Amino acid sequence: MQLDTLWQFMQVDMEADGFENRMRQSPNRQKLIKARDFLKDQQANMKKLESDVAVMQDRLEAVQDEAERLEKSLAKLSEEIEANSPANVEDAQKQAESVQKLLDTLTRYEQELQKMRKDADVKDRQQKEIRVRAAKTKQEFDQLKVEYDKEFKADTVKLQKMRAHTDEEAKKVDAGLLEKYKSIKQHCTPPMAKLVNGQCSGCFMSLPSATLLEIRNGSRIVECDNCGRILYDAGE
């Protein structure tokens, strides 16, 4: 009789659990989670781009300043060469080397500036694309949330009624037996299994004759040695 009552309780308990699980797996909820995660990723991407752009801007300004300084140095050197013609070939060679060194350095800076400007254009496009995608996803998210909130509200009312029914059924079960059921449920669901053809219907383990006799006599509560479920003889 005790196990009959517990079995009946398990039916409503499992039904409520199943409904709650279906609520968690609701298509609208899954879409919301996906959209939320996408928006978080886009926010992270935007922050990374903004950080990269800030670093790039600092470097751009530094290179521009250095390029301007080199241009001034080159102009000054050119003026000095024009004002003071080299006394010999060796001086002329040194002046030419100094000019070439400045030109080479200036060329490298100009190339770096050109590359940074191209990179800046790329990052600017990326930021615009992120804003467009994020705006579209946010609009979809807001629409989905309205639908999901209605769905969740209705399902929550239904679940509360099912849990209330479960609580009423629980009052009919022996407190010790109910505690054992809850303990088993923590690692094995459902916590009870029917005896079918001498086997546990939860894990299909064959049971010894002595154990089968105990179950059928109802002399004690028997748990499956393999899966731990409470074994129930439905009398079939």
C-alpha cells in the first residue's frame, strides 16, 4: 500500500518536473538565450575594437609627431648643405648618408602611417557592421521577450498548480519513505522502477529469486542493487 501511494505520487511529481524541463527548453527561451549571448559577444567585440582603436590612435599621433620632426630635421639639413658646400668628397659622402638615413626613416614612418590608416578603416567598418547586427538582434530580442514573457507567465501558473497537486499527493506518503524517494531522486530519475519479468525496469538488471520474493511479499522496501531505484511490484 505504501509503495502504491508513492508510485502515484511519483507520477504527478515526474509530470511536474517534465513540464518544468519543457519550460526551460522552450523554443522562445532558447532563442532569447541565443540572442542575449550574441549581444554580449558583440558588446565584447565592440569594447575590444574600441581599445584597439585607442591604442592605434596613440601610436598614430606618436608616428605623425615623429614624422614631422624628421621632416623638419631633413629640411634643416638640406639648408645646411646648401649653405655650406662640402669641402671634399668624404664630407659630401657623409652628408649624403645623413640625408639618406633621414629619408629611409621617414619612409618607414610614412609606410607605418599608411598601414595604420588602412587598419583604422577596417576597424571602422567592423564597428559599423557590429552596430548594425547588434541593433537588428536587439530588436528581435525585444520582440521575442514580449512573446516569451506571456508564455512564461501562463506556464508558471500551470506549473504552480502542478506543484500544488504534487504537495497534496506528498502528504499521503509516509514521511520516511518520501525522504528516501527524494534522496534517490538526487542521483537517479525516476526514483522508482517497476518489476518486469524479474528485472528492474529502470536498468534491466535481473534480480535474485530471494529479492523477488521480498518485493512480492512486501516485507520491506527493496532498492535495486545496480541503479538504486525503489523497486515496485505493480502486480502485473
